[in-house]
Amino acid sequence: MDIDEAIRGCEDRRLQTKYNNATSVIQRALALYPIEEVAFSFNGGKDSTVLLHLLRAGYFLHKVGENSAAANGDVKDFPIRIIYFESPSAFPEINSFTYDTASTYGLQIDTIRLDFKSGLETLLKDKPIRAIFLGVRMGDPTAVGQEQFSPSSPGWPPFMRVNPILDWSYRDVWAFLLTCKVKYCSLYDQGYTSIGSIYDTVPNSLLSIINSSNKFKPAYLLSDGRLERAGRVKRKSSAGGQLTADSNGLDVHKNSTLTASIIAVGDEILSGLALLRISWDHIYVGSWVLLVGLCCNVL
């Protein structure tokens, strides 16, 4: 299998370890759930592209484990259901890449034109899906509290979230894509390092080419992966709310409001006795953690 051969033939030991761990998670999931009960949420981003090829490799290894005769050939079919939540605010390049990728690898994509939660509710009513592979990594807004296998949150349709690349870094993602020489969305060669919607994503200024106002180096040249989301911005919508999007399309809130205040008297703010009062309509878990962290620093 092309991906497996590329990784095992490289000299990057860290990447090989990450690959082995991720494909082990995939094989475990495929052993726990029948193939018709699993799905993969593909969104055309770099993390999702990595996971697509890990799933191809993981499925190959799973079949080899079931049938030693497969080791002498190649598992050409890929029966894992692919779901794509197509958004009107997605970059055209993301849509094109997603459908081109499906054509290249013979993937059958179920396109859903609803928000993630509503789409899942509809999908799970019609299909016997119990586990969904997600390209979530630590540092993503939705990654807080998640593990490689995490049940869906309260209030959501019940399914198991499977996160094979949860512990992968920005560097790991690009090491995999470049080592395996697989195609990725063209926006990453234009300075985009983390892609959300057309309303909240611009090229990462850290990749700006000197003496050029609109030219950027490719995403894989970003030296500090911790700054991959530096190209994410928040812009006001025409309705006056904020449009936000995370890297996996899992949580899009519109017209969100967040207010916080610290009420302290005298030395209470120094002794940690200040009262933190928060009200919200919708809030990312990651934002909550950041807010608490900032307040703890103040207190």
C-alpha cells in the first residue's frame, strides 16, 4: 500500500511512531465496529487530508490482519462512508479539492448541506453509524477534554468520536503530507496555515514574503506550529454577530455574545477572592478555558 510503504521507507522515526499509533487506533475502531457503522467526516483541510490517507492505510492493515493473502496484493476498495458538510461560506478551493480527491481515490461522499449537528441528527436517523473518525488535534477549539475515543457531548446525537491524530503536531501533519507526496488544498501553498470559512481566514502574515504585499510562502515553511492559527480572524457579519469556524467544521456559532467582569473590593483581587461573573449565549469550550486561564493569571 503506497502510504504504508512511504512511511516505513522514510528516516523520520517520530513520524513513523505517530503513524503506527494512528493506524493502531484506526484498526482498533474497525475491530470494534462493523464497517457499515463507521464514517469519516472529511472537510478538505490538511488534518482531514492526513486522516483520509491514514484511514486508507489503516483499512489496508486491518484487512491484512484479517486475511494474510491481502499482504501480497493491495486493498483497492475503501468502503468507509465519507461525509462532507458543505458550507456556503467554504472556500471554493476547499470544495474543489474535496470532490477532486473523491474522484481520484474513488470515494463515495455523502454531501450534507446542514450545520454539523443537524446534519448528524439526520444522518444517524437514516444510517446505522456508531463511530465517526475526526481529524481533531490538540490545540483545536473542539479538542478540549477529548481522547482518542470520546463519546459525543451531551445534547448531541450519540456516537463515538474517534481521533487518530489527536496528539499530532503541525510539524507531524506536514511531515506526513510531504513524505507521502499526496495532494492537499492549494490554499496551503498560498500562505494559509489553518482554514476555516471565507469570513474568518486570511493568509498567515508570518509567511509573508518580504517586500511583497500579497505573496506568501507555503504553509509547511511555518517555523513555529503553535502559530498556525495566526491567520484566523473574526469579522462582523451583516447581522452584527460574529462568524467563527473551527478547523473541523464541528462547531459554528453565529451571533454569539460573551461578557465577563471581575468584581473585587480592596485586596480581594490579590488574595484570589474576586468573583468572576460570566454570561453567554454560545461559547467554545476552548474559549472558556482560555478565559479562566487569563483570570487565574490576574488573580
